[in-house]
Amino acid sequence: MPLDDSDDSLMAAFAGGRAAAFDTLYARHHAALYRFVRRLLGRACAGQVDEVFQDTWLRVVQHRAAWSPQGASFRTWLFTLANHRAIDCLRKSGREVALPETDDAPWQPEAGAPWSRWPAADGAGSEDRAFWRAAGQRLLDCLEGLPAGQRAVFLLHHDDELPLAELAQALELGFETAKSRLRYAMSKLRTCMGAYLPATASERVAS
């Protein structure tokens, strides 16, 4: 089966009994799905990442005959299945709570904030690379502090590059709710990254 077949065509072929179509879908989407599940579950449910990931694909197999696009891409549907399963795990662990419609005041950048003086991400120097490794780890730590609903929106938009309308559909949210959650997530992450980067890194870029 050609690798450039659309996801919809591949699902139709899989429902018709062509197992190779599923192999192609899995090859296309397994890395992004696993990353999403792992980061959404975080440390609290790290031991259930493989279970949620595998169960998501099992549901794809189980629902192959009934699946139809209905305005959503296969990728959107796949993330919807994963999100439901991950949220179930977080609720059982006691980590998932309902989000209010509004959280905090919109974030406004401050003059001279630490992140405004960070080195360029494409810097070739070893110190720049070390800085960004530390910043990347800090970002993962900061993600842990977000409510799961905000974390899911951020991950799908920035990690998996889903447009807001598509991620809202995947998470079964209204567009404005998804937009609001993304704004609050960005506000909290920027504050966390700016306030808690190692002093040595902040001092180096400030000098």
C-alpha cells in the first residue's frame, strides 16, 4: 500500500480487511501519540503510559468498521481516544480536577524578564546547547504543574502542531475554551520558566 494514501483511505482499507493499512497508520502516528500520552500523564501516571497507548490503538482496531470521518481527521479522532483514556487514569489517581472557565489574568510580558534575554535556540556554542538542554528539562518540569486540561491543549498545539480548531475538536471543547486554556497554559509556563531557570544560566545570558 502506498505510503502517501490518506488516513481516511487507510482506515477504509483496514475496515475492509487490509491489515497492511493499519501498519501504515501506526507507523505514521505512533511516535506523536506516545509522546502526547507520556507528557499528558506526567510523572503521576508514568507507569500507565504503555497501557494507555496500547489501549488507544486497540480501540482503533475495535472501532474500525464503525469509524467515519464526520468532519474530523483520523489524527484528531486518535488523539480524542487517547485523551479520554489518559484523563480516566488521571482521575483514578486523584490528579485530574475540573477546570473553571477562567483561571488567571492574561499574562503580560515584563520588561527585562529572564526569557527575553535567553540565547538563540539555534546557537551553535556548547554553552547555548547546555542552556537549552536545561531549559528543555525545566519546561517538562513546568508542564507537570499545569492542570491536565491546559497541558493537553498546550501539547497538541505546540508539540503536535494541531490548529486550535482541530485540537478543540479532539479534546471536545468549545473553540473559545480551548483558546482560553492555551492562553493560561502559556502564561503559567512563561512565568515558571522565567522564575525558576538555574541562576547560572540566567546570570550568563544577562551579562
